[in-house]
Amino acid sequence: MEILDRRNAPTVEPLQPTPAQSALADLGDEVDRIAGAVAAGNHDLRALGFWRVVGRIKRDQVAIGRYANAVARIDTHVFRTAVRTRVRPWIGITALLLLSAGGAVAVVAASIWAGFWAGAALVAAGAAWSIGWHLPAHVFAGWLAGIRFTDVFLGGPPPPRPGLKTDYGTYLRAEPSMRAVFHASGAIATKLAPFVALALWPETNAPAWAAWVLFALGVVQIVTDVAFSRKSSDWKKVARERAVARDIRERWSRG
């Protein structure tokens, strides 16, 4: 029987991970590190580098498939620990739709009443729609994109305002361009609301001052968006997701 001399056998080099595989493993290590820190009570996600890691995951479909659920668990845990004034999404959205319906009732009242009360009713309609349309518009655009939600809450800078918490796993799986549409939808709905009420003004008995108040409300909201939202709110997120979409397109074009 011939015996194989292993001393003379060819040496087989161990397989080395590709750069993409190494980067994916590094992301997993980062996610595990952050999850451990959060479990230990450190909820400062920015200081932990969570959002930097999320930005890298967004640009890699394989990473999204592997780590989206872990990212969602971290994000939801930190949010629910910090925010106590919250309800199930359907409760919050139903309340805002009822507020929007109240705005429609106010328009009808403005067409029946006269004088000051007609004007007050029409202005109230514009204000109700500005608040009531924001989150439902986000929900509608989000559902089209495949994004789901965990909570409606009160938060933000004073005065407190309704907010919508996404299920971050479904958010990451949505197309970046659709995430941008999702963020833009609520801002657009809020800005349109006073002008819709203003367009109905000729059909009511509201005095001219009500039309001017609605016009001013719409302009103030637009100016506020230009001055602040691009730096800290919806329009900043729109720009962020458009940048992600652009990076992915450039990566594909490079092959």
C-alpha cells in the first residue's frame, strides 16, 4: 500500500476574507459593542457611534439584511426608555384624523356663522389641519415604502408636538429615495394645510382678517422650515437619505 508522505504535500493557504467581508464583520462587531453598552445602561447613541454605524449599514444591502433587526432593537429600546408619553400608532393616528375631521367641521361652521366666530372657525380649521395632517401623511408615505411604526408620542422642542416612531428595521429595508419621500410628506402636508383653508375662505362668511391670518401661518411655517428644518428636522433627513441614494448609485456605477 502506498503511504502518502505529508511532509511533501503541497501547503494549502487559509482562505482570507475579502475586504467587503471584513467590513461586514467589523459592522457586526460594532453593532454587538453598541448593543452591549445599551444593555449596560449607556443610552447615548451618538456618543456610542450608533448613527455612524447605521450610516454605513444603509449603504450596504447585505449589511441591511444582516443587521437591520439588531439596529431596530437597539433603537426601539433606547426610545421607549427615554419617551414615556406614547401610544400605539393606530391610537395616535386616529386622534389626529379626528382632529382633521374637526377642521372640516370648523369650515362648515365658518360658512354658517358670521363675523368674528366665522373667522375664528376658519383659522381653527387651518391650525387643526396643520397639526392633524402631518403624521397621517408620514404614515401613508411610509406604508407605500414598506416602513412600519411602533409608537406615536409627544416630544420635540417646546411646545411638545406629535411624533411618529419608525420600526427602524423596516425603515432600513426601504429604498433610500422612498425614505426621503417619507420624511418630506409630513412637512409638505403641514405647509399646505393653511393654504387649503385659505382657498376655502371665499366659500365662508369669515372676514378678511381670517384670510390674512391663514396666509401668515402658512408663510411662517415655510420660513421656519427654511431656517431650521434643513438643519434639524424633516428636510435634514430628506437631504440625508438623498445622499445615501446618491452614494449607492455611484457605487453601482463603479461596479
